[in-house]
Amino acid sequence: SAVISQKPSRDICQRGTSLTIQCQVDSQVTMMFWYRQQPGQSLTLIATANQGSEATYESGFVIDKFPISRPNLTFSTLTVSNMSPEDSSIYLCSVEGDRNEQFFGPGTRLTVL
Amino acid sequence: EDQVTQSPEALRLQEGESSSLNCSYTVSGLRGLFWYRQDPGKGPEFLFTLYSAGEEKEKERLKATLTKKESFLHITAPKPEDSATYLCAVQNDNYGQNFVFGPGTRLSVLP
């Protein structure tokens, strides 16, 4: 399975600011995914990021709020823009394995004041 | 629309007391059903993939089974270290469809 790291592991931010979360994988992967896990809730897919193409966003998520970059096959970033307290969540990246399973990073815990 | 529900929401067991967690799903075409374990403050840890009805997978004290409408995660003689939230997710067989996660079952195993 892939080894995935995320930076930062946690952050506390002020309303109206933006935060960029980094996701690094130890092997080349085609598809990377970004999820949000709100307090006490399960995981909700934000978008799918393929290298060399625009990210595909799920219903309820837009590029202006959650811009994503995918510059190569081992790295991606998710930016949470113009943050409000409702954006306080754990943000997780994942990659697809050989048999359709997904492997997750440790997550970034974001608190917006 | 694909949907996943899990029951119970929370479960408390004594060490050694076996039980089962349920995952019920509705999907137009099942590509795979996935079980994960999530410890507090960490990302989900992959446990099993099930692809077709009748399939079973085992790992230590855990056994996952699949029917056309639901999956069960059986926990035999659990230990306190099995305490975690267990998540199931489905993937639609249309290429590009992504995971839909259930709400999870919070398991506590008391010594």
C-alpha cells in the first residue's frame, strides 16, 4: 500500500483567510482524492484530482472555494479559500490502490475561528 | 443515488464478547464494498474489499461478508485495541464513480 503524508497535520486559522494543504505519496499514482470529514461525521468526497487535467468536483463543492493542484504523479494540494467556521473539519487525501481500494493520509485538522 | 447506512451507531462490548456490525447499501451496480477502521485523529485504515455476494474476507479477529443488499463485519472475541470507528463504503461500477461512505459504527471494547 502507498505511504501518504499530509502537511500541515493541524492548523488554526482566522475567518476570511486561506489554507493550502499538501499531500505527498511515496509512489506514482494516477488518481488522488480529497475528502472532508466534519466533526462527528463520515467522509464526503470533495474532488478527484488527475495529473494533467482539471480536478473533478462533487456536487456542493466548487473550484473557487477549494482549488486543487496536481503538478505531478506524487503530489497534490487542496486550498480552502475565504474560510469560515463552517469549514472546520478534517481534510483527507487518498490514492487508489491496485484493486480499487483507497489508501488515506493521516488528515489535516482545520479549525477556523 | 448510491446510499450507505450502518448500524448500530455505537456499540459497547466486553472483551471477548463477539458481535456483528451491519452495512446496508443501495447502489445501481456494485464495483466493490470496502471496510475501514478509523482511530480518533487519524485517517481511515483499509481492512477489506468485497466484490460479489457470497464473498468473505478474514483478518485476525475480523471477518467481512457480503450479500446483495448488505455486508456484515463480524468481530470474534474482541480486545480493547479493536476499539475504533468502523466505516464501510461502496463504489459504483460506472468508471469514475467514487466512494460513498456510511456514517460509521463506533465500537468500544471494555477490558
